[in-house]
Amino acid sequence: MDTNLHNIYLFKALDAYPYELEETIEALNYALSYEPTNAKALCLLAKIHSEQLGDYEIAKSLYAEALANNMEMASIYPDYLYALLANEDYEEALKLIDFALKVKGTDKGVIYTIQGQIYEALFTYKKALKSFKMSKKYAFNNGYISFLKAEKDRIKDKMPKKKKSKNKNKKNKKKKKK
């Protein structure tokens, strides 16, 4: 019976998020009172702290607790990684990505996209482009592929332009005169 009540409240919370935050929190509190270690409920609570409140430290703690309770729940990883990215915890995020890519069922396209965004934040543009290229391999719809093209174009615009050396131009002019 407790599991049924827990699920009912969890579904109410999921249904209300993100449009009815008060209703979401109320239902989530009930769900967690029935099952305090439920990874899905903890993940939603972490998402609220991250996306709505901007409290990334609490969100990180809740995501870590959710993972400790269910490491195979693939839907945790993208949200957790976005929280780490927003909090500028890049090294921690890159370590989590290495693990997330091994978990069966994770959206590898999204994971590689987040990896590319982390490399962009670290100004390692070549690695970012490689991540977006890998992400494209796991993209299964045209909208996402268009999004990835825009991401790659943005990165390419940020990359330092190669300047032609003046010495080569002068040598070419001298050769032409002879």
C-alpha cells in the first residue's frame, strides 16, 4: 500500500512540475515521506533546487543521494551534469560523464553534448568539437542534429583564427619579381 501511495504522490509531483511548483513540492514531500530513498523523487527535488532555486550545492547533494540509491537510473545523469555545468564543477562533471557513458540506457547524445559544453567552458574548443561530433552519432532526430550544427558553428566562431604570416607573403612577392 505504501508503494502505491508513494507512486501516486510521485506522479502528481511529476505532473505538476514545472508549472505548479507549490503543488509539486507538496506532492514530493508526501512521496518522500513514504519512501525517502526513492531516486526519482530525489532527482526531481534536486532538479527544483538546481533549475528553480539556483541552489546547486543542495542539488548536487540530492543528485548524489539519488545515484547512491539507484546508479542504473539513466535519467539522473543529464540533469546532474547540467547542475554541475551551471555550478562550474567541470572536473567533477567530466568524471561523471565517463561513468554515465557506461550506464545502459543513458542518452549518450545528450551526454556528449554536455561534455562539449564543458570543454567549451574550459576553452578547449577542439575537444568540444570532437564531443559534438560524437553526439551527432547518437542523435536520432533532425531537430537535434540542427541544434548540434549550431553548437559546432558557435564553437568554430570562438576558435582563434589562423593568421597568415607576413614573411611568407614577402617571400612569395620576391619570387614573383625574379
